[in-house]
Amino acid sequence: MATAEAETGRTVTTAIPARLDRLPWSRWHWTIVVGLGTVWILDGLEVTVVGNIASRLSEPGSGLSISSAQVTGTAAALYVAGACIGALFWGRLTDRYGRKKLFMITLAVYLAATALTAVSFEVWWFFLFRFLTGFGIGGEYAAINSAIDELIPAAYRGRVDLIINGSFWVGAVGGSLLSILALNTGILAADVGWRLTFALGAVLALVILLVRRHVPESPRWLLIHGRDREAEEVVTDIEHRIESERGEPLPEPHSEITIHQRRSVSFVEIARAVFADYRRRAVLGFSLFVGQAFLYNAITFGFGAILTRFFHVPSDHTGYYFAVIAAGNFLGPLLLGRLFDTVGRRVMISSTYLLSGLLLFGTAWLFGRGTLSAGTLTACWCVVLFFASAGASSAYLTVSEIFPMETRAMSIAFFYALGTAAGGISGPLLFADLTSTGRVGDTVLAFQIGAALMCAAGLVAAFLAVKAERRSLEDIATPLTAVQAPEAEALP
């Protein structure tokens, strides 16, 4: 590593990004996946539990005077609003103060908020801590996706990112099965079971917090912020571990980058990079997030209500159905993730969005004709969400890798917040209103809106998606601090 003095700090020439990208998969990478990726399991647990216990919370004896529509509508919207605000608040701090510091703090916020949700005694308390739980989770999206993409080698980045984001649905399966136990009044009292589900989320968060202590700060972030000696130590330690595991030396890196180190980047520079230099990518990011956020936040929040209202499924049995579609959701990223690194981002992103949208149109048509049962509707959803889940996970991957290093966490936060606010706040409120009428046509309309937005996002991706597969982050989007940076939109 060579350095020279510059007016804004030192000028550093380094191979650290190339050294990270040429690493073979190892046990060390698995520790990153476990330490950082498992938080989505908690998010899936949270969202699913609330959707499945909505009917029980609204029943007499639950300990809260709240309606089902308030749980799946108002509380769900507050959770998502908290996530949006939290993403923006924590995202800026993540770019400024580092990935590790923030992914520890945001998980602690989540832990405290979900524990306090468990002791809700009034509706306002439940609403407040649903908001704060989302506030912590929103910060996780920015900090975790930034750290994962900066630590995982380029050849594996797509599939790992998709599987980690798709692990949300592992939590959804757990939440569905847990809700079956929680809603069984023969085992747990009506005012106890739902509280224990939130308390379990806090316990799991504590375990993850302990594991995360061993995850290092991103060497890429350290390098740009004037802490290149620490970055060198982190990368050297990783290399020694992998060489010891493999019993042979690693290949030499084949590229270097020269940067002017800086402590921070202004909002003006971030805005210019995202909305001027990378404006086509900004359109892509917004489209992907709106499509997936509306489909997921609008429809899955109310899936339990559809089963009970239209198919008369007992409230303590909805968890079985949701566990099935949750499994389908996880299988999508798990089985399709590798193709995002081999077939390529553009083909896979556009096709998963378009396929899920078209299949959802078909499901809406069958539902409107009255030809579906609870079981066949669940089967249709399982197929739709197999593709939709891979597409939705790729939205996080996309905005994480197509913008410069200095803006990464803030870019994730911005597009998550903007897209989710458009689909994730209005979606639950609209969908709760439509399904509460009990009219089939209103629910069909909600399905069709989600399908149309997914198809529209797929068409945008077909034209604007970036060919980022197997390429270094610095090649996809040159850091703002790089010396002699090329034109931003030159990349396909």
C-alpha cells in the first residue's frame, strides 16, 4: 500500500478491495452470514406474528382493546413508518461512523422495543413500540446490507445477499408455527401467548448481538475514512485464517485503486451522485422497491385476515397456511440466487419481477371467480412468492452495489424508505380497508394493484438493470474519493 499527502488528507493506493474479492469461500465468510444475516429472521418473525395474531388480539380477554384492522392496518403502517425513518436516520450515521458500530446499536434498539411490545397494556403503548421496533429494523437494513456486500467476494455477492435477505422467510415460518402455539388457549392464556412471541424475539436478538461482536468493521469503509492501517490488519487477519484453513497461499490480487481519504462526505455530494451522476440507477432502485414493498407489505400483512374472512379458517390455524407460503418465499432466493451471479442481474431481476406479477394477476382472476379454496389460494401464493421473493431480495442487492462506496448505506436507506413509504405504509392501510369490506372484488383489486406494480418494475429492470455480476464494487460504481474517477453512467 502506497500513500502520499493531499490537501483533503492522504492519497492512498491499495489492493484491499481486490484482496477481499479474490478470496475463496471459507468458514470465515459463514461467520459473517450468521452474525449479520440472521437479523432478517427476526424481522420475518415480527411481521408474521403480528399478521397471524391480529384476530386473537382483537378478541375479548387479549389484554388489549384493539381491532383486527388496527393491528394489520395502523400498527403495521407504524412499524413500516418506523423502519423508513430509522433507515434514513441510521443510514447516514452508518456511512459516517462505520458499519459495525451501527449494526450493534440498531439491533440493541430492536431488542429493547420488541421486549417492551410484549408488555403492552394500552393500544397507544402497542403502537409506540411497534413504531420503535421498526425504527431499529430500518437501521439494520442499511448497516447490514452495506457490511455484507463489502465483505463478501464479488463472485458470491449476489447469491449471498439474496439468501440473507430471503432468510426473512425462515423467520416467517417460525413466526407462523409460533403463532399456532401462542393462539392455542388450551396451552396459553389469551393474554399471555402473544406476549411470549414478542419476548422470544428479544431473546433471539440478544443471542445475535453476542455473535456480532466478532464481526469486523468493513475494511473498505476503514480505508476511505483514513484508517488504512486498521483495514490492512483486518484483511491480513482474514487472509491468514483462510490460508490456514486451505493449507495453501492465496493468489495475488490483480488490481489497485487510488483514493483521497476523507472523514465524511456531504449530503450535497451524496445527492449529486445519486440523482445526477446515477439518475438512471436511481429510477431503477425506486421502481424495484415500490413494486416489492407494495406487494409484500400490502398483501402479506393481511393474509391471515383473508383466510378467516373469506374461507372461514379458524384464527389459530392461519399459521399453518402462512408457514407454507413462507417456505416458498425462502426457496426462491435459495434456489435462484446462484443464477444472479451466473446468468446475470438484468435477466434475473426483470424475469422474477415480471413472472411474479403475471402469476399474481392469474391468482386475482381465480380468486374473483370463486374457484379457489384456502388450500389452493395458498398454493398460488406459494408459486407467486417463490419468484417475488428472489426479486424483492435483489432490490436490496441492487441499491447496495450500484452506487459509490461513500453513499452505500444512505442509498439503501433512501430507496428503502421511499419505496416502502409508497407501498409499505399506504399498502397495509389500503389493503386492510379493502379486505374489511368482505367484498371479493375489493380484494381482487388489491391483488391487481400489487401485480401491476411488480410488472412495471420488471420492465424498468429489463432496460436499466446494471450488469454487476462478478464485478468489484469499485468497478460497478467508482468511489467519490477515487483519483481520476471515470464518468458515472459509463457502465452498462
